[in-house]
Amino acid sequence: MIISRLIAKNWRNFQEINVPLRGRQFIVGPTGSGKSNLLDIFRFLRDIVKTDGGGFQKAVKDRGGVSKIRCLSARQDPEIAIEIHIADALDAPAKWRYGVGFRQQPRGHRWTYLTRECVWKDDKLLLDRPDENDKEDPDRLTQTALEQSAANAEFREIALFLQNVTYLHLVPQLIRSGDAIQGRIIEDDPYGQGFLERIASMHPSTRRSRLKKIEHTLKIAVPQFEKLEFVRDNTGRPHLQVRYSHWHSNEARQREDQFSDGMLRLIGLLWSLLEKDSIVLLEEPELSLNIGTVSELAPSISKLQRSQRSQVLVSTQSDVLLIEPGIDGREVLLLIPEKVGTVVKISSDIDYIRALLEAGLTAGEVVLTRYPEQLSLLE
């Protein structure tokens, strides 16, 4: 399944969002325009339905409360709202629609409470809150039906789908120095501190299959690269080991503490794409990678998507990542800051961008030219 449309109101930078989504979606915009905040909508929905330590109240609290989430331009309408449409396949009609709205009590305990929660299946309304039970017991509005197994039986498929949302913004130093740091791993490990343990916990046959696919990509991206292996040291700790071809008769091997930042980030990115048949959120995957490797990211994502049936949303500031001729203008969302918040537009809906794409230019050549004012920062 994929999220085919995103609708949101008063979420962080955005007073309003209403855009269709593709299976591979790139999100571009100037610094501070809200790329990370847009991706966080999907993390928020995942956090609501997490079976271990999740829930609506915690998802709001982890983000600093309603006042930190609500758009600064939302002075007349304080409600924050999100709606997603879920389809079985790309370009198929929506099978599910889920909408949730919430705000903070204006006085008293200042609880966060639901203003609405709705579920549709094939245009049939299954849930419409607040209902009579909510009116009799207003405390019910502090929880979504989606997070409650006793209440979501008719639409549990949505909760199971959202539970598998994966976010990655891998920090190589946390992988290399995990033993020395010995710090608490952040919930869901978005920065990769427990990345090697994730690999180790996988069934051996599945692990070998995934590493083989990653190995094939690395042979294209990394000079003299030959083999990627999972090994354990004498104490049983997991490691990744690579082998390079070398003029010397002895094979040249390295473990993850010797990998470059780019190598570690690329392995982590590829592993995440292979990990789940759901939504994968990648934040600026081009960091630490050379231009040649970055130029191969988009086709690599597309290739792995076909085998995993995943939806991938990528925030980026790299024109090189967008030079693949196969990138459709509908696959690029432009974030445009304005006085009342950031506006989200499909790049091919902008006349001059559509004309240039139809003339044969790539998205990387035309889309980021929407922000020439940022070049002045370099002068």
C-alpha cells in the first residue's frame, strides 16, 4: 500500500497542504522551509499507533506539545489536522482515508484533545468522532480510536501499515563509536546507533540476501569494492566487513570503524530500503557521498522499490540527486516559503518548470533554480 494523498492544516511551517504523492517522492526547498517537518507528519502518525510506548498523547508530547506543532500563522483557527489517503497501488483509487484533528484546551488542565477522527473505506464512513460516547465521556477524546485495538478492528489495516514507517538520518560516528559512547539509544534509533544490532537480529538467510543486494550496488558506487560480509568478533559483537581488490596478494579488508562516512550512510540507506514493505523516510541521503554516487541514488531507490513495494519520501538539497531523466515532475514537491507559512506545490504544476521538463531537461537542472536567492549566501 502507499499514501496517495496528504492533506494537513496548521502543521509546523505549513498552514495548508493538499498534494498527491507518488511511490518515489522527492521534497526540495530552501533551508528552513520545512522539509524535515513535512516528513515528521508520517513519523507522527507512526508514533500514534506504535505498540511499544506509542499513543496520541505521547506523540504530541515528544514534539513539545501543541504550541510547538501548530503553525505560527494559525491564529484564527487553532486546530491541527492531518488526513491521508491510502491506496493498494500507485494510481489506484484510495481504499482508506484517515483523518485526525486536535487542539489544546484553552484553559484548565490544557489537555490535548481530539476535535475529530474519521475513517472511510471505499467512501463508506466507518468512524466519525466526536460521537455520542465522546459527548458523554469527553476524556475519550484524549485517545485516538486508531491506537486502540478494542476500537480499530474495522480499520486495523491502517494502524498496521503506519507502524512500519521507517525514518533514517544515519550518523556514521554513532556506528563507529557505539561501544565507546555507550549512550542510551533514542527510541526507534533514527540515527543508526544500534544499526549493527538490527542487522544481527535478522534471520541469517534474509540478512545474506539483503547484504548481497547492497553488495551489488556498492560494486557500482565504490572503486575496487568486492565483497560485503556480516561477521562477529571473538566477543560475539557484530561487525560489517568489506573486501577490496588490491595489487597485493593478501586481500584488503576493513571493518565499519574504518569505513568512510559516505560508505556507512550508503549501506544504512540501502538496508532501510530493503527492510520493510512500507514507507521509508530519507533525510538528505546525499550527505557525505560523492557526486557519482549521489547521481545513482534515484535509480537505485527505484530499483529496490520494485522488489520491496515500498514508498520512499526523500528530502534533499542536491540537484545531482535529481538528474535522473526518469524522474517525473510529479515526483518532486517544492516547498516555497511565504509570509503566512510554507506552500507545497508539485513541480510540474508550475508552468515554467513543466515546460522545461517537457523540453527534455531533468528535474535536477530546473527545480532547484526556483531558489536563486539562496546563492547570494555564498557571495
